[in-house]
Amino acid sequence: MNALLIAGTDTDAGKTVVTTALAAYWQAYCLPHRLGILKPLQTGVGDRDLYSRLFPALNQSPEEINPIHFEAPLAPPIAAEREGRRIHLELAWQQFEALTQQRDFVLVESLGGLGSPVTHETTVADLAWDWRIPVVLVVPVRLGAIAQAVANVALARQSRVHLKGIILNCVQPCSEQELADWAPTRLIQSLTQKPILGCIQHLADPTDLEQLSRVASNLDLERCLPIDNSLYSIAE
């Protein structure tokens, strides 16, 4: 599968930062191979406009990046009911299929956490399984991070999701001691049996593409992107 789903433990975990960092790295080092970005569902103002602005070379309209959009910043089933609409997941699937056929790699950003509802019957974890997309889980570094990681990995396992690993994201500035106390790598890996693929320190400007590319270079890119010397060269 030439795609990766960036999921989180909950809202504001840092999925957009991770998606933007990986896209910035691709733009810096992986051209001319083509990248696509997909946000299947979005509620409220958010990422589709950001991606259109930061990555015009994608040649994707906001509607192509985000085929299903609701105005109210609520869970999709509730937002859809408020607008008197149905959630037509086939629209998102069709766009996903088109992108995977047209692009060398597709970054898919989920909404909310793995347990967030997509419809009244399905969650983000169900979507990952249905679409057969490998997943990385973004865990925000704060008090409670260990429990969030354990619970979401358990949900991924229950839903038969191919979870490649965990990325820690500092949602606020934190010291090395706070990082060690709130999100201890060895303990999280021991409890979840999943690798930590890296940690993103708090970014003062999460739209600085040069900085985002450097951040991505510190992640375990072999698990996040199709690293292959025959495909493209990685910067030294």
C-alpha cells in the first residue's frame, strides 16, 4: 500500500504537525516523485486550507484534499445531523483510490483519535482496517500520555489495524525531565509492544517548512515513508 494514515489518540494530538512534517520532507528531498494528501473528513475550519496554502505543488484543490466537510466543529455524525446531511464515505474512498493510482505516495490524516466516530457505526480504526492503510499513532506528550498510548494501541489491535509505531509530539514546550516523566519511551514500548518512531519537540511556528523537514528527518522514516534508494535519494 503506497499510503500512510496519521492517526492520533484524540483531538489536537499533533496529527497535522506530523503530516505537514512528512510532506515538507517529501517536498524537500523526494521530488519529482508525486505526493498526495487526503483528509477524508473534516469538521469546522481546519487542515484542507492549510495544506493547499503550504503545498501548492500538490496541485490539489481543497475539495480534493478533503472530500467530506461539515461546518460545525463536532464529531462527523453529529455535524452531519445538524446540517441535515448524510456521510457518504464512498466519496472519500473514491478520492483515496484516485490518489493512490495517480501519486507515488499518499499521506492520509484522520480526524480525532482512533476511537473517534466516522459514522454512527464506524470509527477511525474501522476506516483504517476497511481501507487497509498502515497507521502511525501520534501521542501528545503530557500527563496521561502513557494511558492514552496503551488504550489506543489496544483499540488498534482489536480492530486489526496495521500499526507501524508511535510518534510522540510535544504539544507544549517541555523539558527533558518532563518528557521522560510524561512519555517514557521504554515504558510505552514495553506496555504497547510498538516502537517509538521519534519525538517532535514543540514548534513555535508549525508552518515553517524548512524546520518541519528537519523535524521529519529525525523520525524513523523507513517506517513512515517508502524509503528506497531506487526511488529517491535521502539527503545526507
